[in-house]
Amino acid sequence: MTPTDPLPGASNWHPGRTGRLERQVARLLRAGVATAAMVVLAGGLVYLARYGAEPVQLGVFRGEPELLRTIPGIVSETARLGSRGCIQFGLLLLIATPVLRVASACAAFLHQGDWRYAAISAVVLAVLLGSLFRGLW
């Protein structure tokens, strides 16, 4: 098999399209991680500005409030520009980045007519989304 030979099961595989796809996916991943980092940083800075001078009480554990344990609650708190909501939302964006990568790969495989890899990507995407929404919704 040479570098220009099609992958097994890839009927419409083309080396130029594959390189472009990989670059697009790399840009997607970089943008997702950078966006998530900026949102978490902004939330962290707001949190420190509001609560940074308060004394730390390490003897008492306080978990996240009930509002910040669900996706609708996190989105609601972020819309209010709540610092902890912004931090949580940034973490959700970070989690969503590889999910978007799998979704874009699935779409690209469908576009290329590579049904086998599209089906595998769809199964992986279903497992990821099922796990995410079961735990957070």
C-alpha cells in the first residue's frame, strides 16, 4: 500500500481531501480548547475579583450548588455572568471539543461516501453524547 492508495473501505478517498479534513479538524480542536480556556480564565478572574479576599476555610467541604450540576443550570448561571457558571461552562466547552471532532469526522466520512467509517463514527458519537447527557442533564 502506497501513501496515495485508498484506505480499505474508503470508496471516495482522496489524499488532497484527507489532508484538508485533517487541517480543518486540527483548527476545530485548537479553537475549541482556546475558547474553553478563555471562558474558564474569564470566570476565574471574575471569581477572584469577587471572592479572592475572603479567608479560605479548608476544614469544610462545600460542593457545587445544585444549580451548577446540570447543563441548563450552568447555561443560566453563565448568562447571568456568574463566575462559577462561567468556569463550569468553559469546562463543558472543553468536553464538547472532542465530541465535535467525532461529529465532524462522521460528517466528513459521509460526504466522502465512506459508509463504514461514518457508521463507526456515528456509534462513537452516540456513546459520547449518551454518556454526556445522562450525567449532566
